[in-house]
Amino acid sequence: MSRIGKVPVPVPAGVTTNIEGKVLSVKGPKGTLSLTMRDEISYTLGDGSIAVKPANDTKQARAFW
């Protein structure tokens, strides 16, 4: 099994991230992207990174993670 999901996603300099409700927005010099988040996954903004983890211990949450 891969361990890539355990590593936080780095956010480059000049890029801002924001979570509003269930929408993750990323804004950078080339534009803005937004993603509607699933209930099975929890997203946490840290210092220069976004951590993604399963919200619960179900098979479906681990699959989406």
C-alpha cells in the first residue's frame, strides 16, 4: 500500500488556500481553483501545506483518501 496519502500536500509560495464550508479554494498567479470536498475526507490547512485524512474509519473513506 502506498503511503503518499500520509504526506501533506505542499503549497508553493505565492499561493493562498481557503476552506469555506465544503469548498477548498486555491488561488495563485495563474488563477483560482475550487473543489467541493467530500464528507468522508477531512482537510486541514497548515503552515504551507494541506493535510488530507479520512474523516472516519470506513472502507469508503479510506478509498476516497
